[in-house]
Amino acid sequence: MFSLPIEFLYTAFKLKVSFLKGTDSTDVEGTGFFVMFKQNFYLVTNRHVIDLQWKHPNSPQNKQKFLGYRLASITCSGRMSGDAIRVFVIIQPQIIYSKNYTDDVILIKMGSILGIDKIPEPPVLNHYISFDDIAKESQFDGQVNGITACDQIAFPIHTHEFSSTLDRPIFRMGWIVSDPRYDLELEDVSGEAFLMDAFSTSGASGAPIFALQKGTSIAAGKGIALSGGIYRSACLIGINAGHIKSPNFGHANLSYAFKSSIIVNCLESQEKMG
């Protein structure tokens, strides 16, 4: 049985996204995480957290409810593995969308910082995910050491149910239960996504999904060397997007996530655009 280093827990940042419509305002809470690409930080979360107008074409939700609201600011807060808190507000964000409208994923290139709490200098992100640790499209193609059904996953979340834990994230655990080689096609969920036997609750939207290490690798020179087996290090494989409702509108204990390859495609497209 494998676990994750505690640093993975603290990659989850609590998001408070504020919207304005004239004198009216509303806030949305979720989870997000940062990735590093070409020496730039990008905030990753769900599109439905940042874009109030976004809905899946088949969604039964009222698409007119938040008509006219505009994004005002994004407040990010996260605890380090110690007691230090990082709180900062992103204004004038540079938003990067997936080419597929139904992908509930959005990237935000770090722009101006409006306010910083408890740290005198611009924010230093101790816990972020490097580009090399993001599963690429080829890793979802059925390789024996790739991402497959029954892989164990873990995702750190900020959730309303545990708001008394001083903003510290917690881990949810589970397994991939659909075949990640194929796109998900449900009534109001579709695209480059997979199903998880895991529990996603309010506030967990946008959390990073990590696949735990598979197999064992012992380096030569340590006295033992293994070869010919299946090995894959822990890596980011997706973005949590919500839970699947059962026919009686309860929680089916199935959640879904969009593949990390969407992040890779967005970053590489951004690089080509300059």
C-alpha cells in the first residue's frame, strides 16, 4: 500500500470567487491548485467556479440565474504544512479556456496581486505541481504503467463540512472506476473525464486528483534493483468536478474528474500563442 507525502495535501487552496452585477454581489467557494509551467504559475480549478454563465448544454440548472454578473476577484488561501497562512487576491486574471466547451476546466495565469495577508512580499507558493508531474495524454492510452481503472486516487479538498479545521485541507480517497481511455458521456457530464468511487462534497470542486504510486522501483546501488515490473510514480491525473446523483437525487458515491491532459493542452496552446 502506498501513500502520498504530506506536501500533496497542501497543494489544495481554498477559493472564494466574487462576482458583481451593479450593486449586487455573490460569492462562490471551491478548491484550486497551482501548476508551474515555463517559470509561470497557473491557478487551475473548475470553469463553473469562475464562470457563472457556464453550464453543460444538457444541464437542468437555470442558465439565466446569474446573467449579467462579472468576475470581480479571486481570493486564494492555503495553509502551509506548518502554521503559516498564504492569503492573496488575484485581480485582472488572464483566463485560459479548454478548446472543448464541455470541459469543466479553467486555468488562470497569475496576474496582479491586490492584497497579501501575513506575508510582506509577493506570495511564494511552497506547494505547487510541476509540469513534469502532470499525466499527459499518452498516459491515458492503456499503457500497463499508465492510468487505468482500479488505480487508487487521493484528492485534497476544502469543504464546507470541515470548515472548523482552520482552513486545513483534508484528503478524500477512492479508485478510478471507468475506463479512462474513453471520454465520459452522461446526460449532463461529457468530455475528457473519468468516474471515481469517491465522495465529492460542496466546496471540493476544482481539487487536484492524484494517482498513487503503482509498483516499486529500487535504484541500483542500494543493494537491490528491480526490473521488468510495472512502476509509475504518483502524479496529477485530473481535476475534481462534482458528484453523480442517483435517480432519487441522493449521492451515488460516484464522482467525476476531468483529465489532466486538458491542463497540458491548455498550457501548450498558450505557449504557442506567445
